[in-house]
Amino acid sequence: FSLTGEGRIFVKFCNKLLKDVDGLKSDIQAGTFGGVVSIISSSIPGAYILPEMLSSFKEKEKGGIYFKLDIGNSREAVEKIKQGEADLAITGREIRHPSLTYTKIFEDEVVLVAAKDYSGSIKVSDLKSIPLILRESGSGTKNAAEAFLHENDILPSELNVVMECSSPEGIKEAVINGLGLAFISKLAVESDVKAGKLKIIGIKGLDIRRDFFLVTSNVKTLHEPAGRLVSFILDNYKKG
């Protein structure tokens, strides 16, 4: 199917109308409390990156901007941006779509962690037998870990998975209590490792790097407060 000439004109009109409606909503919100910025983030940046970003932005702005933050996995975050349900997203995974723009803003490392009393060394081949706790499907952490396993000819079906969990906090508590080992963001476990609750297990050849991205829509025009936040992130955190 393809649009007729009249259809293309109508689409252009509808897009302009929707932008005007978005602008009206933003102006009304700004008149009430400076504007609402809706953010959807995957769990790791939502807990360990965004709070510092928003605090720095709020200090710079010194205005009445209100943030609405939802947490989901990377796939859920991208879907909300595509559907126009959020102004911007921070994700750990690129799920490309022509209506989306991805900008790298942070780099993280995925590590293998165990309970503090875990002893012994692990080889890559041992990952098939040790009990593992994994993130849910759609998670950027899980996607990065599976890419490493694939490079080492290990299929997800060959793993000894004892639990799947959508929360990094839930995974950390399960590991601390000896349920199994887990691939997890280094950002999420730094304080627990320093406190002696967890230990990072080194594996020869294990080097899983992942990027975090600012995601915005090419279709929906950002209202003023959201646009200022995006500019602030790009000015202060953009990589490369």
C-alpha cells in the first residue's frame, strides 16, 4: 500500500495538528508547575544514572519542572517512545526503528557475581553447569550476556538457569543468599562488593561492555521542558 498525494497532504496536516495539541498540553502544564517531563528508563540507568542527571539538571534550571519516571526493560522503554507515551528514554540496548534517534551517553560493564563465601575459579565452559540467575527477556543486561555466551558457543538452552528476575535488586538478594551466580551491571553491585556482600568472579576472556543510550522520537516534537533536558544530557553526557 502507498499513500496518494492527497493522503500525504492529510498526514502532514495531522502531524501538525498533533504537535499543536502537544504544545498546548505543555503550555498548560508549564502554567501550573513549569512543565512535566515523562521519562521511561530501563532498570540500571533508572536507578544508578538518571538520579544524578536529573539532580544536576534541576539545580541548573531552578524552575518548577516535574519529572515522571517509569522503569521497564529496554524493549518496553523503546515501545513507549515509539507510541508517544514518554518524552525520552534511557536504555541499555539499541532496538533500531526509523522513528527513533539513539545517542550514546554512558558505558557500563556486565560482570559475573557470586555470594561473598563463594570459592573456586570458573572457566567459560563451567557456565553451562553452575546455577545462574538471569534477567528477563528484553533486558539489555541479558542481551549483552547472551552475546558473550554466543561468542563462546554456549546456547541459552544449555545453561543451568535457576531463576529469572526482572529486578536487579531481586537478583542481588538471590545471589547474596546463595541461590546462584548472576550476570549483572557493575554499576548495580559496586556498593555491595565494597561492603563485602558480593564478589566479582573473574573469568578469562570475560569482557562484556554495554552502552546506554538516550532515545528520542523523530516524529513527536519535544515540548520545551523536555527539550531543555535532552539538550542538557547531550551537552554533558554524550559520548563520542
